Amino acid sequence: TRTQVVIVGAGPAGLMISQMLANRGVDSVAIDIRTREEIENTHRAGILEAQAIKMMDAENVSDRYKTDGYEHDGTIIRVNGVSHRINFKELVGESVWLYPQTDVFIDLANARQKAQGDVRFGVSDVEVVDPYSDNPGVKFVDADGNAQEVRGDFLVGSDGSRSICRFLIPEEGRTQFFREYPFAWFGIMAEAPMSADELIYATNERGFALISQRTESIQRMYLQCNPSDDMYQWSEDQLWEEFQSRLEGSDGFQLKTGKIFERTLLPFRSFVQEPMQHGRIVLAGDAAHTVPPTGARGLNLALSDARALGERLAAAAKGNDVSKLDGYQEAALKRIWRAQNFSYWMTTMMHSLPDENPYDYKRRQGELEMVLGHKSGQTHLAEAYSGWPNEEDG
Ligand code: DHB
């Protein structure tokens, strides 16, 4: 098969790029080793920044978020049992939407399907061929077991955190920036009513907890733990007790509980690979960068990469002109490093270290007080959390 752009990885980054290309009259073929069902059933984060929502509208993806999502004008940061509300609307004039990544994926997959876009899920034995030529492509075995080869003028590596495409950037010319954190999150899904109107990011001497939501009757919550903790062994009562203990305060806040029907462990890592382009190969989304989950930047960054790339790649493909990709990296990396800093900052400010030195604990409390107790601090947090404006819009 011959196309204009070969997209390796059909998660939110790859599908949004194929949607943007199609909207600009450019053909693509996207492949993914996972089946559609596998992707739809892998729970990820749930918050979309303002720019991501604008993109769903602008690229005609879906407006289902308006009926199935929840607009949040702020969030709660709860420190040692005292809640502080960060009012995004008032501070920076933006809101965010609680709308899970799995729904964004479903909307994108449906939009591509409706437009008869070529997306092949569940392929295997993927091998990139002639990556440095004028017609890079992939060989793979499709879901029906047939050997396939697709060639294009450009190749997008949007194949997630276990990317094979990131290694196409020649080793001597690439740098990988990486850090780990000495804790993890234990995530649960529960059949329970909402405990609050907005998300609660809570921290006290027992550690961090995040009370997020999915629907009126399904909730998503996370608990800071040690990466080696076997929380899968904890009883539901033990888990609920631990959640409540991290939220406990003199206002009498009581978490609403229910049946826990899913458990997952989330590692904490920060990662960026530069450069994100080499000739006709470009990287987007987790293939090029990872953030720890605090602050829900991962999906938003994948979509902002797509936003920085879509228009340029369409122009490059139409004129078969590599130079039209100029500016992609600069635009993408600026947001990526900002988000790296924000995720790192939210993470380190809100988590206790395993053997936290009393000085470090007190310093962290000072930081929290400074951010939450002052408008400048709250504004900084609100701006970063709701997503910075798109400077490229001019
Ligand atoms: C969710 C996850 C996050 O990491 C976050 O910061 C907010 C929400 C979620 O899964 O709902």
C-alpha cells in the first residue's frame, strides 16, 4: 500500500494526527499492535485541558464530552485535612473537563472510522523499513494474519512509552533525559457516588491521595505507595481506611466508598528524548516523552504535540517538502519541558519521600502554604493545570 503519511501507533496522538491530516486533505495509514478493545479498556487519566477541548471541536472529533463529560472550573488541594480551592475560571478564565482518555480514544477511533480512514488495530511483527529514505514505511502482519507493507513520504512515531520508533533517531544524535521517583500510585476504580464536585488532591503525613471521578456512580482514586508495596493484597476495607486517613480533617470530610472493581500500579517517571525529528521521521506523544501522572499532563501533551505537528505535516506532505516540518520540535518541546516541570513540581510538592528528612517535610509545607495562600501561587498552578494558551495561535 502507498500512502502519504505512515503512522506507527494509533493511540490518541496517532489518531489525532491522522484526523488532522485527513481534515487537510492528506492520506495516512495508522497501525497499532493493540486491538481497539485493548486500548478502550486500559484506564488512563481523566482531565482534558482547555486547549485539548478546543481541538476536539476544531478537528471535528466529537462533542460527546459535552454530554458525557463534566466541566470543572477548579480543583481542591487538601493539605493536612484543610481544603483549598483553586478557581481556574476566576484566576485564568479557563476550565478543564473531566473526560477520560479512553473516551477521547473512542471518539477519535469513531471519527476516523466514519471518514473511512485507514486504521489497522491488532497488527503484529511491526518492522520499520527504509526509515532514512524518501519512502519510509512499515512491514507488519495484519489482524487477519496477512503480511502487509505500507510506504509513505513521512513516518510518524506515536507508538507510546514502549516506542520502537524513538530508536530510529540515530543514536549519536539523540539524548534521553530521564528521572525516577521513589514512589508510585496505586489506582482503583470503585462503584461509589462522587465525594465532591471536583477532584481532590490530598496530602498529609501519611502521603498523597487523589480523589478523581468518572461518572455519578463510578469513581477513580489513587494512593501514593512504595513501588514495591503489594497493595493488591490489601482488603477493600484497608484501602478505604488508608484513603480516608489521608483526607481526615476537622471539617469532618467523609469519603464515599463502595465496591472496588479494578486495581492498577502506576510507576512515576519523567522522560524526554530529543530531537523529535530526523528527516522524514517525527515523534509525537509518549514515544518522545513521559510525565508522572500528577496533574494529568500525559494525554494533554500528546494532543499538544499533534496540534504542533498536524498543520506542518499536512503542508510537508502536500508539497513533499521536509522543510515544512521546521518549527515542530521547537513548538512541541517548549510545552513539553513546561509540562515536565509542572508534573515534577506537583509531584514533589505533594508526595512525602519514604524517609523524608524533617527539614524537607517542613520546607514542603512552606511551599504548599506559599502556593495555596497567595494569588500569585494559585494563578501559576491554575495556568499550568488548565493548560497554557497556545502561543502559536498568535
Ligand atoms: C486523573 C489522573 C490524574 O493523574 C490527575 O492528575 C487527575 C485525574 C484521573 O484518572 O481521573
